[in-house]
Amino acid sequence: MVVHCHLRWEGVWQRPQQLLSRMARRRRIVFIEEPMFLPPGHTPDLKVWEANGLTLVQPHVPEQQEHLPAISAANRQIIRDLVGPFLRERGFCGGIRWHYAPMAVYMRDLCGSGTVVYDCMDELSAFRGAPPELIERERELMAEADVMFTGGLSMWLNKKQHHPNCHRFDSGVDVEHFQNATLEETEIPEDARNLPRPILGYYGVIDERMDYDALRALSQAFPEATLLLIGPVTKVDPAELPQAKNIVYLGQRSYDLLPRYLKAFDVALVPFADNPATKFLSPTKTLEYFAGEKPVVSSPVKDVVENYADIVRIARSPEEYVAAVRAALSEDNRERARMGLERAQEKTWDAIVAQMEELLAEAQERTRVS
């Protein structure tokens, strides 16, 4: 399986890593990242390493004044010249081509004919800095895909109009991993252990999708609390982020450590703004918070409202965020926690992978017959 992805494997652990690390138990998978840009005078090459059962490939190319995910024609050719021979030498030809990145269709012919999969986890064309041609590249990808997957109901309803074999797979969760947040023996990391309580926590990418007005309102309404934000800052100027004595940014932490930080949260936040980049969002962290048995306050992300409104407290404005957090801190959350854990146990990544594998086998059979 040859995977083209817009995310870094060693970045925030999310849908591609969850699915592919499980599929790699039974398949040979090469995961090709977007390129890294070299300073002048350096020779283009491939960085190749192994992790989580996959072969990871990162092209290193000269800077040509481009901005990812757009790649200049010169660098596209360099990447093709590097990646093509690598795939042939390692025997990654004629199998499955799996896309998260529509812009990578320029490499479509490098691994021979085979089954094409498009797993659409985000509406990338709505993200800040998205190139205009991304929409056309996605149309090309959908036209050639033998099977398509989406994350969340809203994304599925949008994309199934454009593909006859489109299947909905919401975010999943590794329940056992995040249940560690409930165990007495699990230690809270030192940099979160002694923060003033209560802790209003979030982990994930910090980017243009965040509701910064809501975060500022929480900081002001709960001066005795800590607003703990864990994750890398991307596509926004760090100087524009909310700043206050009780707002703590820890940067990215590994997936293995997340249950330990989750244990420190008194309230878990899903603080996304209402903008084009969040229209089709299906936040993975909601089920992870449930598995850790934490009270959750979320913005009205469509998939969260439709799936979990009976468990999550929904806040549609900064004022409602304050009221919802106050309720989460003062009310009995045991029934919500029970329901959340039950819901998480119904949606494991293992179960999702098993269903995807069945659909993938059917698509491969149709490819062979045709």
C-alpha cells in the first residue's frame, strides 16, 4: 500500500496514524509525506525510516517559493525522480494507492495500476492557505478512486454526491489507551501536576479552527483556573494567541502521554470556531475524552451535536462556554461519563479498520475483474 498524506507521521497522532498502524500489522505500507524544503546548496534526497510497522518517506527538495500543499513543477519532477525508483526497488508497485492528499495525484503513475482509495478526513480546500487548484485535484482523485471513505456524517453527506462508492467512518478511539486517565496509578506529567485547579484542558492542533474568543472568555471568567492547551501551533502567528497568566501552552506532546495529561483535566474542551474549516469536522478527541470519563464542553460542531448532544455540553458563544464549564464543574457528571464511555466502546479503531478492510477487499476484487 502506498499512502500519500498531507500530515507528518510524527505530528499529532490522528486518523491516518490510527488506521494505518493497524493495517500495517497485515500489510506492507509506505507512507509518503509532503516535502521538506532544503537550504541553498543541498542535494535533494529522500529521508526514509521505519516506525509503527510502516516505511516512512519524506522528500527533501529545494525551496522554490512554494507554499504547501502546492508544489512547484520543478519540485514535482524532483519528487517523482526520487520516489518512483524507490517504490520500484522496494516492491511497492501494483497494489493499493491510498490518498489523504489530493494534491499528490501528480504521483499517480509511479506505483503502477491498482486499487485507489480516498480517505477524506478534512475539507482541505477550506483550510487557510489552500491553493485554488486543490478542488480540481480532489475531483480528479474522486473520479479515479475505487472506494472512498469519509470522517463524520456531514462530510459523508457532502461527498457521497460525488462518488458512487462512498462510505462513512466517524472518528474512532483506542478505549484502553485513554482509560489510563482513570487509573489511580497513572501519573500526571510534572509540567501539569501542580497547575492551579480546576484545569480546563484541550489537546490537538492549535490553528485557525480554534475559537479564541471563547478561550479568552474562559480565562477571564475563571481566573483561579488553568486553561491548559496542548499541541503544536500551525498556520497562525503565536503572537495572536490568547495570552493570560492562567493560559498555559505546553506545545506538542506524544500520543503515549495524552492519557496522563487527560487525567489532569477537570473539564475537557472541544473549542472550535464556526468557520469554513470546521464545517465538516469530526473531532477525534471527543471520544478520547469520553474514554477518559471527563466532562466535555464543545462548540456546536455538527458531528458532535448530532452524535453526542446528550453527553456533551454544547456552547454556541463565549458566554455559553462560561456557563457550560461552570455547570460541568458544579453538577454531577457521573451519568454523562457512563454514557460517554459506553459510546466510546462502540467506536473503536479496530472495528473501523475491520470494516474498511472488507470494503477494500471488495474494491480490489472489482479492480482485478475489470
